[in-house]
Amino acid sequence: MLRHGHNGDAALTRALQDFVKATIAPFKYPRAIEYVTALPRTQTGKLQRFELRRMAGESPSHKLAS
């Protein structure tokens, strides 16, 4: 989720991937990054992880290793 005034474009994706490669081990960097307008939350404000997994499963760019 991005702050107001920022776009989720290819340049930002590359910058995030390069930052993670420099900070953590290079093999751990995210291969795909998806930008959403809002995260699914419960009434108490907790993040609904099961809903994020469902959204990732429906995404055509999400591929499971076989």
C-alpha cells in the first residue's frame, strides 16, 4: 500500500527490489510486487491475512512453484 502522492510504477518496483537485495540476502528479494489501494482489515483494525492469501491466489501473475 502506497502513501498518497506515490505511484506504483516499474521504477518504484525496481527501487524496492534493489533496496531489499542490498539490505537482506539477494535471493530473498520479492520477484513480484503488487500495489493495492487498501488492505483488508477486520472491524477492530487487524489485517486479514487469509484475505490477502485469497487475493494473491486470484492474481494471474501469482505462480506457485511446482
